[in-house]
Amino acid sequence: MSTHPNLLSANNSLLIIVDLQTKLSAAMPEPEAELMTASVRSLVEAAGLLSIPVLLTEQYPKGLGATDTTITELLAEDTLIFEKTGFSCFAAEGFADTVANTDRKQIIVVGQEAHVCVLQTALELLHSGYQVHIVEDAVCSRKAEHKFYALQRLQQNGATLSNYESVLFEWVKDSTHPEFKKISSLLR
């Protein structure tokens, strides 16, 4: 039986965390930032259990600081972190080649800000032929309307909007999956 091509597969997925830096998160509405961070944590833990590669970017870390340690503590030691000053992750040296070299076509994008770095990265990924999934409860903007219109624009351009629970359940596919109990414990 074949599955719908828009359903995520753990074997074809890549998780990209965009600029989840503490100083940047502090500029977001607190409840939204907390929800984003909690959702990203669950996705990172699940990715680790399911051997899904994770890439991380940091926007001008000299000014905005490093990635939130509650995220980095969950990452594999060999996780690549790309520093950038351009808003699209594609501006980071080696980013596009690294994504291509994973040989994965379903890209799950999380982070901040939805209407700047997430938007520009996702549009570049779509333009490069990837299937892009934006996790709505794992992205944030300083203003709710900026996030709303960014998600609308991304959907109009072919990105799939999802939430972290849908991603987790699509990755395991079945309650008999060996990691299902651990994955289901990540649901809040």
C-alpha cells in the first residue's frame, strides 16, 4: 500500500531549527516563545530517537547569542550549527550542500522569526524542490499578525502547515512502532 506523498516519513525527513537563540526568543511574546521552545524540544527528542538528522542555524550569534541551551542539550554531538548574517539559511556557507547531502526531501522547519528567517528559508527550500513542512506551534514572530501572514504566504507557495503532534505521529506511523511509547511521552 502506498501512502500519501505529503505524509512525513522518518526516513525522508530533515529537521531544521532556525535561529532559536535566547536573546531573540526574549523579544517574542512569552507564551508564544514558551510554546515554540517546548514544541521544538519534543521534535528534537523524537528526531534523536528516530535517527532523523537535525541542522541548526544561528543569526549573528555575536549579537544575538547562542541557541537556547534547553535545545542544544538534546542535540547529538555532531549536529551542525550554521552561523549566518543573511536571513535565509541558504545564506550560511555550506548550508545548501549539507541539506542536499542528507538526501532527504521532506524538510521540517521550526524557529524564528516566522515572517523573516523561517519564511525566506522555506521559500528557498520550496524553490529548490523540497517538500516543506512548517510546524505552526514551533515557529514564532514578535507580532501575531506577522506570523499569521507568513504562514498564509508559505501555504500559498506550497508549504504544508502542521503541528508538532502531527509530525510525531506521522514519523512513527503506528502504535506498534518500537519508539512509540517514548514518542508519545513527548506529547503535552
